[in-house]
Amino acid sequence: DAGVTQSPTHLIKTRGQQVTLRCSPKSGHDTVSWYQQALGQGPQFIFQYYEEEERQRGNFPDRFSGHQFPNYSSELNVNALLLGDSALYLCASSFGTLRGNEQFFGPGTRLTVL
Amino acid sequence: ILNVEQSPQSLHVQEGDSTNFTCSFPSSNFYALHWYRWETAKSPEALFVMTLNGDEKKKGRISATLNTKEGYSYLYIKGSQPEDSATYLCAFAGGTSYGKLTFGQGTILTVHP
């Protein structure tokens, strides 16, 4: 079992560009959540996908969008990048959307916006 | 806005010391409290998911307690080892949040040999 995988590991973009980050959930999991971790802070919830739909969203602008595919993998897209979008982006998977379900995290994608 | 606070922000202990840190969270609309250990360059690793007031969970030398009425959880490490060095994160799941976790900023533990 490969666990949760994310790609790419690192990414450098310039302001105004668009970026796509990818996540493959742990085998048997059907729910994917995305988090942003800025330096010195805990991870902040971006959104959660289940059954190919966005089920819940955190306080992030519409520039942040996502998608879930039939195989449960997911993408996070960020448009019109700002310097403040530089962060570690974490993907977490779980079986179902229940609040008490254990979430398994990937190693993250480090995004640097110049 | 939900506030999840962890203290201390960082902690340095000697090998063999026992240590503990605190996670404070809203006492209303509680559903679950998650603890994670996050070693540098690795994925956060789930330690415990706690849902019942008074719950105590243990995993090897690490244990946790939960008080939902007053809104806090303690994480204890007995006989710290250098391999325990990591950031320890707690995350609150509230009554209407479905799978959303609200994280504290973490406690960075460094265990010196």
C-alpha cells in the first residue's frame, strides 16, 4: 500500500500563473481533503471532495478550485497566483466524510511563488 | 472563527525526560479531536482520534487525554527518545464540519541525546 501520494514534490511559479497539484488517496479511501500550511502555522482546510463533488470549503477564494476523478484521485488548481500562495499543500484521504474518521496525509507539495 | 491553540510552541527536553503539551479547542459543537505527529520531510502521522469526554488513549510511550467540557486535551510522552523529535499537531472536528479539521499551530518537540 503506497499510502497517500502527491505530485510534484516541489514547484516554483511566478505571480499570475496557474498551478495544478495532484493527489492519489490511500487504497480503499474515497474522500480527499486539501490543506494549506503557511510557515509557522498549522494546516488550513481548503476543501473536501467526496463522490466527485466539493462537500465542504474553507475560507479560500475562488482562485482555489479542485476536482475529484472517478478513481478518487484529486487535483487542486490555483489561478492567478499571489506571493502569499507560497506554502506547503497537503492532501489527506479518508474513507467517508465523517468527522471522526482518521485522515491519512501525503508528504505535501511545496509551492513557491516568485 | 474556531480557535485551536497549542502550548507550548516549542519544547526542548533531554532523552529520558517525560513531557506533555496541551491543545485547547472550543467546548461547544465538539465531535472529535485528532492528534498527529509530523517528522521533518515526512507525512503527518495520525496518533489518536478521540471522541468521548474522559477518553484516554495510549500508543507505546505516548498517551492522550480528552476533556470536552472544558475544551482541552493533553498529550504525554513518557521517557522521551531522540526519535520522538517532531511537531505534534492537534486538530478539532466540530459538529457541523463534516470532515474538516481545524488545526492548532503545533508544538515542536526536540529531544536531546
